[in-house]
Amino acid sequence: MKKVMADYFYELDEAARTGSRKIAWCTSVGPAELLRAMGFLVYFPENHGAMLGATRMAQDCIPLANAAGYSPEICSYLTSDVGACIKGETPLSRAYPGIERPPRPDVLVYNTNQCRDVQDWFAWYADKFKVPLLGVCTPRGVNEVTSAHIDSVAAQFIALAPKLEEISGSKFDLDKLKEAVSLSLECSRLWRKVLETAGNVPSPLTFFDATIQMGPAVVLRGTKPAVDYYKTFLAELQTRIKDGVWAIEGERHRLYWDGMPIWGKLRDLSGFFAGLKTCVAASTYCNSWIFEDLDPADPFKSMAMAYTRLFIVRSDEKKEEYIRDMVRKFGIDGILFHDSKTCPNNTNSRYGMPERLQKTLDIGTVTIFGDLNDLRCYSEEQSKTKIEAFIEQLEN
């Protein structure tokens, strides 16, 4: 993992310093395949935001973005990342010696399938760097995905190509797009198989492992290194199952995690659940990078389908169907909802979903309050007390 991610960031850094390749910034579930087909190297600010959270650098950066007019109520990925830019610091320098800053973009491309925040986030950088800002607007709260939805999003993807040609200096090549889509599809299928190993009882990995191991599925989607990585990782997990090497020794309970990770507390929470003999075996978040609707035979429409059938885009009815399937598939005993203060779009506990699932599944739920990056929103003592009480209920 360290080598794969280092190679990725050093390639971006060299291209930014030498001008040898054009660089596109992309939202994490944006049209990365199209950008790769056009010859861009692709950088994902959300990945940088997660790094800021995990290293706890976010706490010193968020106030700078707040002072620049960005509310503490909005996405703390945005405020962490913008604040880090204002501060002139990056966790990349700590992890990868020689890298002084994120790579300068030649274009910024967003998809609002996640939230409106990504558009505002990228607009700040477009103004700062004086580079083009391109975007796709995806419908949200979708119940049944219809041909009207797909045709609209596909048309927007197609419309990006001529603009990207001007910026990249390269003509659009359909075969290259088909190749990138094919590699993304293969990566998605392998990533699904990786996550499904946690369906084994006991499990060879947890949600906390998966949040780290998802790195290539996010930043290298559409490339061969991501496919090669997950082939290796899947084989390792299958060997662990065969040899009886489990993530949680003496596993007694299995939970589902809905919502964002609390990046600055990953290690702490991983150890905490291990001490409770509880495996957080599956999650909404880590499965968000499975795009099995991709089809190289029809790249634009299948990209539109894949990026519109995402969990975060769907209605509560469809989200609940999905969670019910996951609970049954992974043998889940209880559901933990993370109410993330600055990420309402990835928080599903505010409109009665826990209560409805308790009835339909006859299963217990617990909600903890925190944030993806802003640890001021997270009460460690209160959260752990609630979780311990919940596990005690499961014991009884």
C-alpha cells in the first residue's frame, strides 16, 4: 500500500514541477475514467481532506477557512483542505519527503452526486489558480433510476469531452475511454470481493482496515496498478481465512457502520472495538467505490448509471433496502450510525431511518455524534459510553 500510494503522489508531483503531464482535480466519485482517457493525471482533494483528518492537521486548518468566510457548519473536508492551502501545509510532505504541496491543477472537474459542497470547494481553487472549472450536476434523492436520469448525466459527460480536449491538447479517443472504464470495472469487482471476505465469520478484516485499503480504489480507479493491488490483497485475505488469521481475536459481535469515518480516531476506535471483541464488518462508506454498472461497450451511459446509482444519491427507501441486504449478507448484530456534523449528505440517522430499520430487521441501532474531520464535534467519552452500553445489550 505504501509503495502504490507513494508512486501515485510522486508521479503527480513530478508532473506538476516539470509540466510533463496535465493534471485534473476530480471529486472522488466524478468522471475519473474520462479524465484518464484524455491523458490527465488525476488528483482527488477529498483524499487529501481525509489525510488532513487522519493526521489531525485539520484542527489547525479549519479555522483559517472559517476566517475566509466558509462556515464551520459546511463540509470539514472543504474547510480542512482550503485551510491547509491558506496555511501552506500538507500531510503529503510528512508522508512523502520532497513533496512540498499538492499538484497544481490545469482543470477542476466535479460531480454533485455527493453534495453541493464539492462545487463550492472546487470553485475556490478555480479562482485561486485561474484554471477552468467544469462540472456535472446529478439528481439526488432518486428512488428509481430512470432513462431520463441517465440520459441527462450521460449528455453532461459527453459535453465535457470537447472542453477537456482544449485543455489537454489531446483528441478524445473512445478506445482509451473504454480501456479506462474496463479497468475501473475490474477494480470495482475486485474491491467488492475484498470487502465480501468480511462476510466470513470471524472476519479477516474490519471497516477500519477497509478505510485505509480503499485508497487505490479511490485515487487509481481506471488504472492497472489498482487492479494489480487488489488481486494481491484479495489473495492475502483468502490465505488469512484459510489459515484462521482473524481481524478480531475472539470475535463475538458484528456491526454495520453507516456514515463517514471519524478520520482522526480510526486507530483509537479500531482498538476500542477490538477490546470489545466486536468486528465492524461492513459499511456504507467503503462500498461507495464499487461501480459494477460500468460497461466498456457503452462507456458514457454506463458511467452515468454507475455514478447515479450510488447509495448517497438515492432515496431513503432505496438506502434502507441496501442496508437490510448488507445486514443479512454479513450476519450483522447491530447498526452504528455516525451522525457527522458537517456531512449531512452522508448522515442517514436524521430522518427516522434507525427507528424504521429496528422494526423491519428486529435489530438494535446506536447513533454516535461526531464529524469526519472536525474533532471538536466528537465527544470521545460520550461515544464510547454509548457503544459500550450497546454492546452490553447485544451480550444480553
